[in-house]
Amino acid sequence: MLRYRGVKQALDAVSQLDAFPKVKEEFVQPTRVGGTLSLISRLVIIFLIYNEVSYYLDSRLIFKFVPDTDLQSKLKVHIDLTVAMPCKSIGADILDSTSQNVFSFGILQEEDTWFELCPSQRIHFDFMQHHNSYLRNEYHSVAEILYKSDHAVVYSMPERVYIPERPHDACRIHGVLTLNKVAGNFHITVGKTIHFSRGHIHLNSIFANTPTNFSHRINRFSFGEHTAGIIHPLEGDEKIYNNGQVMMQYFIEVVPTDVEKFYSHSKTYQYTVRENLQHIGKQLITLPQARAYILPPKQVS
């Protein structure tokens, strides 16, 4: 019987081409030092390979500003806030420069509740407030860490455990609206509104004697889909007013932001906020107005 020796002959041919011939095994004496050095050298090689691959896959942040040409797309805004007035006494509306029917943007739900949080909710909100405040103050130094670590926190208020026996004294306004990429404002005022095709009017004269309290708590206010690494400045904001005759304005500038990584691409939105508090006369009744979305003509990528 003849045996196939093709593989062995090929190995012998390759070994003959070796410029550094190996010492035969019978002339080799294994030692602990040699084995230790061999093990260390292999570990060093593995470590260097791992570092090189990690460096290649690592995303380095490079910021650039470009014009936002995608003006036809829509923008989602997520709203979840509580105002210290019953829902029957206030109304929430949104308008933009196109004067479209407000119902085309979506519907905000109004839910009667109590402004004072139960102990478990207060602990949750205080943590959210502290966490978001810390990130806002340190964002200049931790921005790269947030983007690379896929830092993501979605604050969902826990259910109320303790139910007060008094009537509802607050209104929770929440929902998702789909907006145009144009300037506009989201506002909450005393009284209800009547909507028509090209706008709406406020019926606040019949609420002239209604006690007002514009204290409010913002649990969520963000644009676009939720994306890791993005900080929303208004989330965790709480304003308490002893004087009901005030008008609170938030001027918000939204910037589309494209985040490109080695293995993913996400389109999100960041925004900055400026606040303005005005004390108004008792003869005027108006609720704080929030300029909800002002988009500059450039984006960050």
C-alpha cells in the first residue's frame, strides 16, 4: 500500500527554505526562565495587538458646522411637564411661522394631578435634577466621554404611591408633537383656547378671578429620537413662584446634530436655553410662554 506524502514533503520543502534553521529538539533543554520569557512575550504581543485594534476602532470627535439643507423633514418634540394649576384653568398650544392648523402637530394630553410629589417621586426627581445639573455644569469636560460611552438615561417618573385626599391642584401636560423646521412657540396660558384653521384664540377673560400659580416642573423636554450622549438642559428643571402674576419665557435654539461613529450613525438634536422671568400687573393674566423651537440654519456633525 502506498501512502500519500504530499503534505509532509511540502512541509519539508518549506523548512529547507528557513534562513534560520531550528535546533533539533534533542539538543534543547527547557527551563523555567525560558518558558516564563516565552509566556511574557506572547502576552505582550497580544496586548499590543489589542491596543492597535482598539485605537483603530476608537471614534475621535471632530466637530464641523455645515448648513442644514434638510428643511422638508419634520421634527419631533417630547413634552412632559406639570403646572401647579388644574387642567380646567389652563390651556397649552403650539404655533409656528407657517400658521398651520395646530391639530396637525399632534395632541398634548392633559392629566389632573397633584403638584406635590410623593416621597418616592421626590427622590426620583431630585436625583434626575442633580444628575442633569452636574452634566450641564461639567459638559465641557465630559462631552467626549458621554458620546463614546453611549451614556443614556431616560427619566420615567414612578407611579404615585400616596394619593392625597384633597382635590387636584396641578395639571400634567405630556405628549409627542411633530413640528416643522421653522421658528415657533409653545405656550401655556390661563383659560382655554378655541382653535380654527389658521390659528386660535384664548378665552382668558372669564378666568380673570382665577388664582394663578405658574410653578412648574419639567420631567422631559427633548427634540428628535432619544440618543445616547445628548443632554437636554430643561429636563429636571423646577420653578416655584410665590407670586402668581409672572410670565416665564424659555428661548430655545435647536441645532440638528449628526453623530457618526465607526459602527453607527445617529441623527439627533441639541438645544440651548435662555430664561426670562417677568412680573406683570394684576390687571393682566397670562401664563409663562416658552419659545419651544428656533432652528438656526446650520448643523453640527
